[in-house]
Amino acid sequence: MQQETLTPREHEVATAYASGDTYHKIAGQLGIAPSTVRTHLTTIYRKLGVSSKIELYGVLNGEAQIQPSDDAEKAALISELALSLEEAVRRERVLGEVLRIISRSNGQLDEVIASVLGYALELCDAEFGILFEYDDSSGYRANYMRGIPAVFSDWLSEMGSFHVGPKTGLGRVIAAHEVINISDVRSETIYHTGDPLRHATADLGGARSFAAIPMLAGERLIGAFSVYRQTVRPFDDKALETAQMFADQSVIAIENARLIGR
């Protein structure tokens, strides 16, 4: 039976996932990182010999038999491909939902950005995220935050608008106008130089892997989505490509809100 095959934690993850919960929701329920949920699912798919959420549901409910493979390498490959496919489908679904929210926003910017930021965290399997608005003269300002530790939130609120160093992730966004994906914020030299933003990100926020997605109105930078993981696990390029679409659509929502507010 599956209870004898899976560990108690794996069974919790499998049951929640088969019921339709996302990595992010399962992580919140169990007090673990979304990346850990993903790791558990890879093991679960391999152990049970399933290659889809539907097959997983069938095994858990006694409607199908466990099909363990004698070839561990092949089983691991199948589980990885199966989860990658499901994640691709999820990206398309989430993108469609974001576009629907923005198209119906009618200038309700706070609600739209909060929703988009939430979906960005779900899509990227991130623990927390921030939308920074940007102005050439005053710099960055954290206007929307989701899931971040209170001490980091307090630091950002106290800072208000601030300029960043060129070697920070946000500084590189200003220079390059492209996605910045940092494997481990503590491994870069800037972390050891006392940079205040990097110190706050790593030590107050507990961030390890980080990505910043530029928000561009034409050639003008108006902000950046930033997402963070508290374990070292670089963000997937496919997820970041979709997150860039979120950022692009958020720019449209912000610009439309400004027009409506005039």
C-alpha cells in the first residue's frame, strides 16, 4: 500500500498535490519550502511509478496499482519529465489567470499587483517576493511585498526610497534591463563588503537564491519584480520567462491606472 511505500511526509505531500494544491500552498501548510515540495514529489513519482497527477490520485485512492521500476535511473528521469510537463501546463494556466485579472482591473492597481505577485511566487516556487517601483531620481521603493519576514519588511519601510549599488541584483537590473538570476546571494563578493541591501536581503530576509525581473515601459525602467528562495536553488529559466510576461503585463496595469487617475 502507498502508506507503506511513502514516508509520512511524502504521503502528506502526495495527498495534497493529488487533490490539486500547488507547491506553494502545500509548502505553507506543511511549513517547508516550495522547492522541498518539488523534491518530495520527484521521489513520490519515482517510488510509485506514476507519471502524472491523475495516476498519482488513482494510486492514492486504490484505483490503480503501484508500478515501481527496476531501473532507478529510468524511473528518476520519468518522474522529472512528468513534473516538468505539469509545471509547463501550470505556467500556461497561471499566465492566463494573470492576463484575466489585469484585463478586468479597471484601475484597481493594489488588488492587481497583489494578485500578480502572489502568482509569481507560486510560479517560481519562491518563499517571498517584492515589487519595487523605480524612479531615476529617487531610486527604488518597495511598494508591494508578499510573504517576507517582518524584520526585512520593517527595514524596507524605514528605507523608503533608496539608491542601490551597481553590483546588487537591482543595480544590475538598472544597467542591463534584463532578468538577473543569482544562485546564492551570500556567495557573491558584495555580500562580504557590507552592502546594506545585500545584508538586509540575506541576513534579515534569509534569502539565498534571488531573481529580479525588470518592468519596462518602452526603454524606461519603472520597477522590478524580485523573488526569493531561502534555500540555494537557482530559478528555472522557463519560470522566469513567464514571470517576465507577468512583469510586462503589470507595467500595462500600472500605466493604465495612472491614466485613469489623472
